[in-house]
Amino acid sequence: MTSRSILKRLAAAAFVLQGLLASGMALAQGQPITLRLGHIVGVDSLYQVSAVKFAEAVARNTGGRIKVDIYPNAQLGFERDLIEGMRLGTIDAGVITNAPISGFEPRMMVLDLPFIFKSRESAFKVMDGDIGKRLFGYLEAQNLKGLAYFDAGWRMVISSKKPLVKPEDYVGTRFRVLESPLYVATFRSLGVNATPMNFGEVYSGLRQGTIDSLDLPVYVIHSAKFYEVAKFMAQTEHMLTPVVLMMSMAKFRSLAPDLQQALVKSAQEVTNDQRKTANDTNEALLGKLRELNMTIVPVPDKSAFRARMQGVYKEFEPKIGKDLIDAVQAAQ
């Protein structure tokens, strides 16, 4: 370990100790403990709505003993920064897309495997059952406490050229992919020219022709106004977008047992409502996108896509575990 990394860890440990002392002093003086929760999108996003619902439940279930301050728009850093901060104890909590979490715990990738879920209902059955608890158990080794699986909706494919409704339509497209090996492998299996690109560059990339297609949840397509530069959508529903409400395990363990229970209870209380809000929002936004002259084409037969993805499953078996993949498929 380098001297720089040792200093970084010592500084983080000092920060955590300072936080623990502050929490104890706050309780002793009758002041609420404040948790800083970050996410990367705007104040009108599903992430913000979810965070606010959680903060309200926490205040109610702790009698005001814990206060959750929310920092949207990547004020505390991008998702990898937020995860690293929670691991080090410098950030308390976050609403985080599953894909970057997989960079720290690869078995979380099982939730992002293309076409692994038959429906939203079967996906939530997996996440809320033994498999979801098992995955949260794996996160604890990374000093992360999973509280709930939220929903951002199905990912759809948009394009500036034409609707991409069959595997053959993807060949040769300049496709923006998340900077995730699983996402890159998924779309390369369809013959795209995979282009990793930061989210902030996507709109200009579509406008300038650097890329011509990508996949996103519906609410992001609408909120980022991608309908202005990509007029076609295929309703592929190839991946459900799990969003994990999580916090620093060190911070969680520093709290009194009744406060720990209140945090878990609060997360559970808001989960079903959050998922309904996500679904209702995305359904309403599909209608708005049609009104904005976006051509939206259903993809009723996904069997050809599923056949292409078998190689992706095989490629990631060593990291995820064949037993875990089989368990997810059997649990639906």
C-alpha cells in the first residue's frame, strides 16, 4: 500500500470517528442526527422523489431523531464517488443505480443481465426475496448497507435513425453504452459499434452524430429532452433499472439499534409506493413523448434478443456465478 493510500485511509477513518462523536453529542444534546444522502440527477427526478419519501418516513419513524439531508445533481459526487464515500464513511447514504454498484460487488450484475426478468412483478419478487437479501449480504463486505431496491423503470432503446426493433437493426449502429463491461458485452452481442460515453456528453453526441442510439429509462429520455435529437424508440424492456437505497455500513452500525430498525422500516414502507410512482410516471411520460412526435414502436417478441444474450450470460458466469443466475431464473 502506498503512503498516499495510507494517508487517505487514515483521513477517512478520522472523518468516520468525527462523525460517530458528532452523532453521540447530537443525541446527548437532544439534536437530530443528520444523514447526508446523495444522488446524481435533478430535483424533479424519480431519485429525488424517492429520497424525499424516505426522508419523511425516517423523520416520522424516529420521532425526529434522525434528519436526512438530500443532495441531488451530483453535489456529493458521481455514483462511483458516492459509493466510495459510503465505503469510507465520508458519505452517509445514496440512491444509486445498480450498474456502478457492480463495480464493487460483481454479483450485483445478476440484476442487470439482459432479459433476465419476465416482468416487473417477477423482478420485485426476486429482489424482495431470499436472493435480494443474499445480494445485500454481499454488499456488507464492502462496508455498504442495502436498505431497499427501488425502481427506475425498463430501459428502452432510442435512435436518431430508425426504431431498433430486431437484432439485425443494431448492426453497425454507433451505440452509446454505460461504462460497464456487462452493458458493453450486451450491445456488442448485437453487432453495434459500442461507444462508452459520460451521460453529460450524450445529448451533444446525438446532435452531432458521434452516436446515433443508446438505451435509457423513459423518465430520463423525457427529462433530458432526448426526444429532440432521437425521434425513435423501441420498447425493448431489455433491462429493468434497479436503484438501490443504501448507506455506509459504518454509519449504520454507529446508530442505536432502535434507530437502525427505524431506517430499515422506513425503507420498506416507501418501497411499494416508490415503485408505483415509477411505473405511473413512466407510463404517463410515454404518452407525452408521443405528443412530442417521438415514434414509439413495441417489441412484442423478444425471443431473438434472448437467443443472442446466451453468450453474454456465459461470459459473465465466472463473475456472477452460474448458481446465482439459475436461482434468479428459477425464482420467477
